[in-house]
Amino acid sequence: MPVMNAQAQELAANLEALSGSGIVCSLPGLGLVRVAGDDAGSFLHTQLTNAVEDLKAGAARLAGYCSPKGRLLATFLMWRDVEGIVLQLSADIQAPVQKRLSMFVLRAKAKLSDITPTHAILGLAGAGAAKALAAAGLPVPEVAFAVAEADGITVIRLPDGAGQPRWQLVLPAERAEAVRAALAASLQDATPALWDWLEVQSGLPRIVAATQEQFVPQMINFELVGGVNFRKGCYPGQEIVARSQYRGTLKRRMWLVQGEGEVPAPAAEIYRPEDPGQPCGMIVNAAPAPQGGWAGLAELKIDAAASALRLGSAEGAAVATATLPYEVPLGEAAQAAG
């Protein structure tokens, strides 16, 4: 039996705590952009795949930012705070995405600012997380994407991951250590790698630098998790996104996948042995699995998902598909493959 390395041992202990006391961890891979001003909502409404003008305090939404060709440049979790609308995205694309959005403000009364340095983000999950929040004097929103604020701390209920409830805290950076210490009185400190695994298990994709402009939103199930509103007005790439939805031309979807060995990087390609010259899919996000190996989200050709799959080349390590926590309509392509 192989000896577990330090990370594997930590993840295994974190997984045990997840279903017991619960866990708390920092989330360093995320960036925050605040859009402030009288026109913040109307400006973002014209840029993003989801409605923003009717976004009320107390609710968060997913949204995408597309190129004119309908390919995702970023995915956001967004909510209102007392100063404006906050966009949470992958930290590695925060600066260029903020710069690009700022180019289109023009005469709108909206100002974008990077608030990542002044804020911290904590993740809480597991059976004891709600009780720990309440014991710390913080609100406990119960419905997915519900938001509550108390004493300058924003608490967001996230969709479950691996069947476990999850919350996210956004708070002033100078208070993060004290708040985390208070929560750690009843929750186990966990590695961010466990949170990455929970995110994968939730089926929520996140665009990073390596995957920018690779996917129309539906290719990574973004409309299925509430990230696209087909009734709102125009935004960059809207016509292509709508065409993909209504003309039945979608031939790719996102699956939960898993494998052994090293965790693949975002944008790593997936192949079928019978078609070695042409990749049939791409890793969106991946993380080490507490049980060993790795788990990921992968965009695949619908007619390839039932095939034998390999990572990196037709001779690479095996990749297996698993079930997402929500239903994915596969349409005629899947029937043809069956």
C-alpha cells in the first residue's frame, strides 16, 4: 500500500472533519472587483450574461463576461454591498478583466476598483459550519446564493459541494485572522485544496487565464447553474450564446471527471484512443481528491463522453466520467452516440 504524502494526509483529515465538526479555510485564488456609482448596475447589465439591474441586496448571482465571439473571458460570483456591486473571479485574471471592463464604462457613472488587497475570503463547509457561524455572531443564510451582512462581514450561502453545505465570508483583511480563529474554535483549519475539490464537486466552473476564450457558456453548463439570463438585453457575444441555446447546435457539455496521478492543469486536453490526432475535450478546473487521485470538471464532446478517455494524449492516463449534482440535457448528440 503506497505511503501517503503530506498533502494527501492533510486532505484525508480534512475530509473526515468535513462530515464531523466542519472546516474553515482561506481562499487565496480569488480576486474582488467593486463597481461603484449610480450607473454600476445598468453598466454591468450591458456587459454580462446575467441580469444585474434587478440584483437586490441579499442575493448573489453567477455571471459571465464574453468576447464578441461569445467565448467566456471570465466567470463571476456577484452581489451588492453598501458601496456597490462586487465581482468575484479568479485572481489570475482579475487585473486584465477589470481593465477591459473599464474601457467600456465611457460616460456611465461607474468606477471599477480592485478591493482584493483590502479584503479576505474564507470558506466554511460541513455539518458544523452553520453552528460555528451562529456562535461567532454571524448570520447563516440558508438558501443557495442568499447573502447576509453583519458588522462589515458578508456571508454568502453557496451551493453544496460533495453533499456538504458551504458558506463564504468576505471581510476586511485586518479582521480575517481574528474571525478565522473564532471559527476554528469549533471548525478544523483546512487546506485551500479541499475547497477546490468541493468547488469541483459542486459543478460550478471557474474561468482562469488558461481557459479564457475557450468556451461558449453552455459548453461548461453555465446556463444550468444560473449564470445566463436569456431574457435580458444585449451584451458582448449575446447573439452567439442565444444561437447556441435555441438552434440546437450545442455539441459539447461539461462533465465531472476523475483520474489517478498528478492533478491536470486547466486547459489540459482530453483524447479518445480511437482518434489520437484530435482532442475531444479540455479540463476546466481540477483539484486533488481527498480519497486519492484527482477530480475535475471537463468540457467534452457529447458523443465522446461515453468513450474511453485519456489525459494529454491518446496514450495518456485514463479519465473517467462521474455524475454532476444537477441534470444536464444532452439532446440528440447523446442519443446518436448511444
